[in-house]
Amino acid sequence: MNVIATHVATDNGGKYVRQLCKHWSHKLQTQVEGDIGTVTFPTAVATMAADGAGIAISITGADRADLERLAQVVATHIDRFAFREAPLAYDWRWQEQ
């Protein structure tokens, strides 16, 4: 499995995680517990965990190109909810699994 991850700075991370999971819950399997959310895409799983400094986001899946595309999809959607402070700074990096 491959993992691409970032930590994006925002004071409203928990709010954005909950909004994003609710937004995608109509088409995808999502789970939210407090400020931690999981979205299961057909080919990958995105996990988002908010803290006081921002949101730690990791996306796990087999295909690196698909993960790069999903990283942009996740970032674009978070920026829509964070329109007052967008665009947020995303520094996606590959992690060893």
C-alpha cells in the first residue's frame, strides 16, 4: 500500500472534517467520531484528524496516481468549506508503509 499525507494549518479543522464527511456521506462510506473522520473511496481510504493546529490527512491505497488525484480532490473540497481562509497550504508527501 501507498500513503500520501499532509498536515494543513487551520483553526477550524474539526469543523471542516465533519463537513467534508457529511458532504461525502451521500455517495461514499464515511465515519466521524469527534474531530476524526474517515472516507472510503472505491480505491483508497482518506483519514483526517483535526487538532488545535490543523488537520492531519492521510490517504492510503494501491495506485500512486490515484492517490495523487484524490489528494487534490480532498484539498479542493476542504478549501470550499474553508473559503474564508482558503486556499490552505497543502504539502503532500509520500510516507513509507
